[in-house]
Amino acid sequence: MTLTLALVGLLMTSVACKGIEPPYPPGQVPEVNALMLATAPALQSIQVPRAKVRQGGGPAASLMLVAQAPARFSGTIQISGNELVTLVVNEDEYGLRWVGAREGAKSLTPGYYSGPPSRCAVETLLGVSLEPEAFVEMILGGAPLIDGPHQVLDRKWDRKAGRERLRIANDRYEQELSFAWIDKPNAANGHWQFAGASLWAVGSGGAPTWLWTISHEELHMVDGAVLPAKTQIRQPKPNGRGEAVINVSFQKQVPNPQLGGELSADPPPDDAGPGGEDGANAGDEWDDDWGDDADPAGGDSDDGSVDAGADAEPRPPAIPVQFVGNPTGLTPRGDLCAGR
């Protein structure tokens, strides 16, 4: 019996050391173009009525999120039903409702901040410094890519993680992209799926400086789209000692919702218990039956009727209310990101 257990243990150790085999034959590595195509967002919009976000070993907070390509999103973080921060970004501006502080966040005076959309504004929500379009692409299943043209530095199969890794660079950054192979049931061929990225800043003459790593975990199918059930964000702590870790667990994802109409003004019920540790049974707080507030016609006449004449001046598409800031109840504080 002892010998048998020893042999089983030896076999398991051998398999673990060997790692995960690549999903392609030796010498038939995937084309770079095929991997880069997998960095495109899988969706045009998404609603996340329920998610949990936890920084380090702190208590979990509730997260609600809605995003629309190319660069609109709205996110709210709450603890025990109390709003901490809400960030809304559209093509014209950002609006930040800063109600309370949270662990690891920048210390701000409560109030309403607004200004042009920027990576500084995006950072206030989940702590990762991304341009609004890159952040939305990540939420929609795509990669927050560095600007081109790209130079390919390396490509390899990571046996330990079971991921294909592609390292690219431009004149300012180096980026490593991670891809998972997805086998579709009842399909002849699988496909590559973006599963994470790391970013380094390239200095003059020095070693690249690590900025952040985003990892998508537990990839699963949601209405035909492959989405992560969990996302982890890691980055250096401001004091340079160790790294800050943010874990986001998506408890419900609605691909390509019809956007328009009002979000519920009511806070989510506090099913979390002390510290907001468990909100998996909370109800959906955002109305799934959203209407379209955009005016489909060219304009309105003085008597309130729609003027659909050929000479009517076209209007730009209305921004859905989900992506318009709400300063109600807060003191205006100006642009948090001015000069950054």
C-alpha cells in the first residue's frame, strides 16, 4: 500500500511538472494575426447588475456596471447599500459622485467632480489607470491594447497557466497579452479568447517599469459570448512596497442590453450581512426593460409635433441617461483631473 501511494504521488508530481500541453501540434504555433483578432471586444454593450469587488483582504463591496462601446460606462460601488462612489463617463465628460472613502482609494472631499473624460477619472472606480475606451473594451471582453504600430517581442505557450502569451511593444510601452483556447461544444474548431494583459512603461536606458496586470479567470459562455466570471487587477502600491490586488466577481452579466431609460434610484437590498461579505442573492437593481430616450426624428416643431421634413437639421444621437452624471445632493468640486 505504501509503495502504491508513493507511485501515485510520483505520477501526479510528474504531470504537474509537465504542465498543460498546448492545444496545437508542435511547430504549428498560432499566427500573431489570429491572436490579435482575439483582442477585439466580443460585445457592443453589457450590463452587470450584480458583482462583488474586494481590495486586498478588506470587506467585499457591491459593484453595478453598465458599458457601451466605444467609451461609455457607468459604475457604482456600495457597501451595505450605501453608495461610496459612482463614476459616469461618456464621450463629452465624466461625472464622479464621491460620497465616502474606501480602503486604498485616494482621499477626496465628498462632492461631485466633473471634467473631460480621462484615464485619471477611470482610475477612481477600480484603481487601474486606463483610457475610457480601453476600460470599456476590457469590460466588453476585449483587450486594453497599447497604441500601434506594434513590434512583436516574444510569443510562447505558458504550460503552468495554460495560456498563449504574446509580448508586443511600441515606443512607450511593452505589453504581454494572454490568450485562452476555447473549445466550443458541438463545433469543429475552437478559438482563442483574450484572457488578460500586463503593461510596462519603457524608460530611456532603464528596465521597463511594471504598471499593472489584469487577469480574466473562469471564462464561461453567456448567451453565446465568452466572458470572465472573475477578474483580478494587480498593480504596485503607491509606496512601492508590494502590490495592490483587486478581485472582481461577476455574479450576473447581461450581454448587449438595450440601453436607454432610467436606472433604479433605489440602493440594492443589503443581503450582504456585516461588511457586505455576501450579496449573491441580491435582486437586480437596474431595470432590464429600458426604453430608448433618443429622438428618432430630426426635431420637434413649435406645437410639439415631430418635424420629419427633409430639411430638418439632424441631431447627434442622445446620450442614454445611464451615462449622464448626476450631481444631486452633492457639492460641485470641479475637475479632479485638471492638469493631470
